[in-house]
Amino acid sequence: MIVRLTYSPEVVEKPVLAEIILKTGVPINILEAKVNAQKGELVVSIPAKEKTLEQILRFFKEAGVTAQKFTQILQIDFNKCTSCGACISPCPTRALRFTPDWTLEFDEEKCVACRTCVNACPVKAITVP
Amino acid sequence: MSENGRTETIRSIDEINEKIRKGDAVVLTAEEMIKLVESSGVEVAAKEVDVVTSGTFGAMCSSGVFLNFGHSDPPIKMTQCWLNDVPVYKGIAAVDGYLGATVLSETLGFEYGGGHVIEDLVSGKEVELRAESYGTDCYPRRHIETTITIDDLNQAVLLNPRNCYQRYDAATNSTDRVLYTYMGTLLPNYGNITFSGAGQLNPLCKDPNYETLGIGTRIFLGGGIGYIIGEGTQHNPSAGFGTLMVKGDLKQMSSRYLRGSSFYRYGVSLYVGVGIPIPILNEGIALTTAAKDEDIFVSVKDYGVPSRPDLRPSIKKVSYADLRSGKVEIKDKDVPSSPLSSYKMAIEISEVLKEWIQEGRFLLTAPVEKLSKQSVVKPLKIMKKEPKVSEIMRTNVITAYPDDLVKEVAKKLVEKGIDHLPVVDDARKLVGIVTSWDLARALAIDKKRLEEIMTKKVITVFQNESIDVVARKMARHNISGVPVVDKENHVIGILTTDDISKKLVGGRTTI
Ligand code: SF4
Ligand code: SF4
């Protein structure tokens, strides 16, 4: 799950993320960070599901950090996609794979928005909105 | 591969066509044939089945289209021509041209090229035509600019010198950087494997003895009807790498089966859909049409070595079944593998072709002449030897030691007029490099010893490397000099971009 965290000025200096990692044992990964004295914005990948994920999102809320789920990290235009597979093996997290009938399938939960697949696609079927 | 008793003719192509006309022909896709032979055996399958359809859908660079634009008034003898800024080959008659799939747009580069123009034409889109000429008495016009669609063209003939590779070696990458190749994105340190080809659906794999394939064989091409017009370029049947030359009327084709494509930092190409019906004339052919991914082998080649494809080191032999499983073991590690050609589309093509035959819309043809089973592929003979590092490097290298004083070394550089100074240990093994710029900076900030300022991660080359490869490496790292080392990392020479350009002036101007 990719989440955008927005820190208000009051909490920007608190080690919220580190505390939550310690508390839950989930290795949250920072993908992008924009932090200054007034405001902080992090894009993180949280490798957790269901209950644990909900718990982590609650912890952020309690600490005064707004967590916003990325609902669409990548856009795959299935009218363009030929299901060739050129994007599959370059994906570092196995977020792209074939269904049993050899159609491309995207598992958003696993995607870390690295964009390797965007360049790997020969027909430009993958874009970042 | 036809074994004894398996070559006996069961039916002729004429008999099959008779059944197709009546709507009685038994047609299976290659996947269905595999299942039937598995469940009922080859004898039953050979008796029951008349035709097996194959299919493939992959990037086929050796593709293009012959176009006739028609004459304008006053007429022009086009000497140069562009479609959507993509150059068209104009070395033929006044308004004939050939647009190759891999030509890049002069304005959009890697983003758009010949393959895309072909797709746009097939989709009925408007395409900008621009042409120049020197003007003659009979063709006075010197310039033309207009828009056309495929309907405005007198002829648009897809004519692909090499399509439908029987099989193709897979690719991986041993180096420590990402490679962008015509085999797609190859991650460092054997990070992934890419492969191409439809394997058990591939037309040539279904008739590897070319008993039914040759000039005049009617095929599915790009969604329309096409013909095999001979063996393709680089046809290499003795090694099991046969290819086809094909043609068909572009006006009947569909952009679903002809797709322009760009391979990141490599170039553009065209995905072409080809499907070929294999008539089951005897049991031997029934058997080969049932060949499975498990039976079709290729090598995994290391694209980290910039050599001729056949000289690239082969890491492993694998079957299409291994490759399609999604992972292949290399050096005790599971390496993810994925195709570049669409198996899903290959299945679709074999199904569409099956439908055409069942509906009586597509009759089979016997080849006028079969494909060659003997020809071999020769590499390009190069009369002028590719220069190697050893021929150009300087061997009287001036080196320094890590504890040398910055001041003294700076003096030495100025005296000798050099810019790059390898730093070595007592055994002459390379431990670092300093440039005149590093030294100037070191003096300014008052550093004393070389080891404080030298670059420790040094880009090096070997003396047997080709100059072109080394020049690309230097450009990539944005450096102007590299130490030449032996296998034990001893410095044996130095090579600078200056040396390269000086030595090559007169011979070749660009590197
Ligand atoms: S963006 Fe990166 S992680 Fe996400 S699907 Fe593409 S390659 Fe995989
Ligand atoms: S590389 Fe592009 S066309 Fe091929 S499967 Fe991935 S998204 Fe689809």
C-alpha cells in the first residue's frame, strides 16, 4: 500500500514514522520526502494488509499525521496493452504478472511506484497519472 | 524428423481445400493439437485433423511497407520524403517509397518512428506527407506538403524481409548497470531474463522440416491475408533459427495486429501478428505440430558483453517452458523471466485463423518452392580491423603513490602536460586516480597527500576491448581518461579521449 503522509507544523519534528515502525515492526519504506520546518510530506510504502494496515493508519492519525492512500499509482491502458510481458520481469516487487490466460495483471498493493515498467512498456500502455 | 511410416501421405492440400469449401475441415489451434496428441496419440490426431493453426505476435524489426503516393500536378520526382517526420526510403521510382519499421522520427526520436506510422496508416489516421526534389523537365515540382490516409495511396504493401523467427535466444545482464536493449530492460547482476517468440505456437516450430512452408504459402499477416515470399534474411535452418520473408496488402490489415513500439533508449519497431496454417499431410507433420514449449530450447545470452549476438556468452540452455514459468535459475538464484512477445495475442491469432478456415474464407496453398533447409548465416566481414585499446593506449604511464605530496604531483602533471594520473600501490596495482582538476582543487583547499583527494572507484578498461565500446563507456561516465589494467589490476597503460580522436583522425572521424 502506498500512502502519502502530510505532517502538520506541530508534529513535523516528531519521529512519528520511526515510532510506528518500532511499535508495529512493519518496515515502512520512504519513497519520496519533502520536509521543511513548516510542513512535511512523505510518500511511503507500507508492506502490510488488513488489520495491521488499519492499525498503522490509525497510529498516524492519532499522531496528527494525515495519511492518504494512493488509489491509483499507475494507469494501465488495457486497450493499448498487448499483454506482451515486457514490463513483468523488470518490476522489482513482482507487482506485475500474468493471469492463467496470459493477460497482464497489476497488483497495486505490491507496487512501490518506481516507474521501471513505464519505460519498459514498448507501446506506452503504462502511465503515471 | 519424420520417422519411418510417418511420411506416408494421408491427405493432399487439394483434398483439405475441398473439405474447407464444404465446411467439413477439422481445424485445431496448435494448443488444441498438443492436447489431442497427448490424450489420443499422434495416429488418431493425424487421421482426424486436417489443419493446425499457429500464431505469433512480437516485435519484428525487419518490417516495412512499400507505398505508392500517386502523381501530383505538376508532378514531382520525390528524392526525399517524410511521413509524420519519419524518413521514407526514396531510392526507387518518383512516387514509390519504402518505409521501414525502425526509422526514427526526425523530431520525436525514440518516441515515434516507422512502426508507428504504419500503425497510424492502418488505423486510417491522417499522416503528413512532405517531399523534396531537385526538379526535372518531366518532373518540375520541387516541394510538396499534404496530408494523406491509407485510402489515398495507390498501393500499401507490407513487405517484411525477416519475420517470424523460429525461436530466439533469451537475454540477461551480468553487468552492474541497467541495460536498455532491443530485448527490453535488463536489470543488473542477472536481475531478470527477457525472451521472445511464441514457442509452441510459433509457425516454424510447428513445421521445422519446412514440409509445408515456402514461397506462395498463404498466411494470416497483420490481420489480413499475406503470403510467404521466401526465406527471411538471416534464415538459419541448420541451427533451428529459420525466418520468413512475407508480404501482404496493408489496406486489408488491422492495427490490432500491427503495433508501433518503442524500446526505451534503443529505438522503434513494429509488433507484427503472423499466423500460418499447417496442413496435416502425414503423421510426421502431426507430430511436429504437437511440439511443446518443453521441447523447444534456446540459450540465455549475456547482453552485458557487447559482442556480436552469436559471440555473446551463453549462460544457460533453457526451454520455452522454463522461460514461461516466470523464473529461471542462474547461479543458484531464481531470476524472474518474462516475454516481450505476446502469447495471448499469439493464441488469438491462431484462433482467428482457425475461424477463417472453418468459415471457408481462407484456403490453403501449396508452396511453389519450399524454404531452404541448408543456408547458414555469415557474420559481416570487416576488412578494416576494429581498433583495440592496446593499439591506441599510451604505455609510458606516469603514476604516483597514495602518500605522494599533492604539490609535487601537481608540478609533475604540469611539466609532462598530462591530465590523468593513476595512483598505484607498491605492486603497481591501481588504487586510485587523480586529474589535474582534482589537484587544482586540492591545492586550493590545502590538502597534503594524494590519498586524501584521489578517486578510489576507478573506471578501467582492458587492452583487448574495442575502442567503440570504450568510447561509449567514457561518454557514459563523463570522463576523459581511463587507466588500462590487466586481470590483476596492474596499470599497463592509459587512454584518453584525446588519444582516441588523434589516432583515429583520417581513418574515421566519428566514434
Ligand atoms: S512502478 Fe515499479 S513497482 Fe510499480 S509496477 Fe511498475 S515496476 Fe513494479
Ligand atoms: S509491457 Fe506494456 S503492453 Fe506489455 S504487458 Fe506490460 S503494459 Fe502491457
